[in-house]
Amino acid sequence: MTNKKAWEIFDELRIENGEPFETQKIGETVCVVRQGMRDNIKILLDAEKGLFYLGSGKQGEWKQFNFDISDEEDFITCAEKVIAETVKQLNKKGVIHRGDVFTVSTNAQLLNLLLGKNMRGYMKCIYGLTDSYALLMHTFNQVTQAGWLNRELEDGTVIEQFVGNKKIFKAHEGLPDNRYRALFEKRREKGVFIFRGVYRLSDKSTSNRRVWTKVCDQTNLFDF
């Protein structure tokens, strides 16, 4: 496999993952990564030796990835790991602000973009980050399949009101363990997600009416 062919496959995978970052090739070996105003990261490729290097060029910050030069599937697996690690490094340096728009259409694509994951069929609206902190993907002002109506009040408070059949959705009894959530509003008709802030579960919450109080307008998803 030549470097040119390897980069073509790499770019196809990057696009399949929602194109989480832009790339600029320098010759056949170096690829410079940029995401908005975040720091540059470089990806070095040597297809003949089966090596990727990822880093910023500073001493001790290069990470090596190996693949079998005779196995294209192994290269694809390795390239997906490089893409995931690239996104992870970018997001550790980047801050998300309330109102930021992410042009992806599915929950899986948002997780791939923000966390450097490689998910293709993830459909749940919540993804745990720690025992007490989760990423939440909500639609507002319409009843979900699970029977919840989500609303944002003028003061930024978010209300989750259960309006479904309690006999069917018994699993929703009680309060969630993760008391902090990074909330993204999902707008299906426009194919975007909008970051709304980080919220804490209020003591006023009940099992059928959960009250979320906003605690900050920005995060890098590694704050809690």
C-alpha cells in the first residue's frame, strides 16, 4: 500500500465519522490537523513500515500506531484509532460554549465528533462520562418515545416531565445517578445539535418531574 492510497482510505473514514476535523497534506507523509481555532496536531504516515505517528511535535508528545502493511482491514482499524485519538486530543484543548452548533444528524455522530469514538449505531439519548456526569442529547417541546416532554424555561432551567404510560415505562421510576449533564439540544429537522450548558439535578426533582439547574455555559467535557 502506498502513502497516497493510505491517505485516501484515511480521508474516507474521516468523512464517515462525521468529518470531525479538517486536514492539510504536506507532501505524502505529513498531515496537519485543524479544528476551528484549536491547536495544530500532525499525523505522520509511513505505509511501507506500517506506522502512524500522532502529536504536536513537542518532545514526548508523539503517539505511535502500528498496522500490518499486508492487511488493509488492519490498516482501517488502525486509522480509525488514529482518528479517534486525534479528536480526543483536540477536544481536551477546546472549550464548548452555550449556543455552539454541531452539524451532525445522529447521536452516534455527535459522540464521534466530541469524544473521538467510533460509534455507528448508538441511539440512546444519554452517554455516561463519569459516575456522576453524562452527555445528554435532548429534543425540546415534543414527547419522546420514552414518554418524556423536555422544556427549557426562560431562566435556563430544563424540565423533564414524564407524560407517558407508567405501566409501560416502569424503568423511569426514581432519579438518575449522574447528577451533572452536558446538554445538547437535538434539532432533527435541521440536522444539528446545539450545546445548551452543563446542568445539575435539582433537589426539587421527583421521579416524574426532573428539574435541571444550569451551572455553567461552557465546558470541555473533561471538567467533572
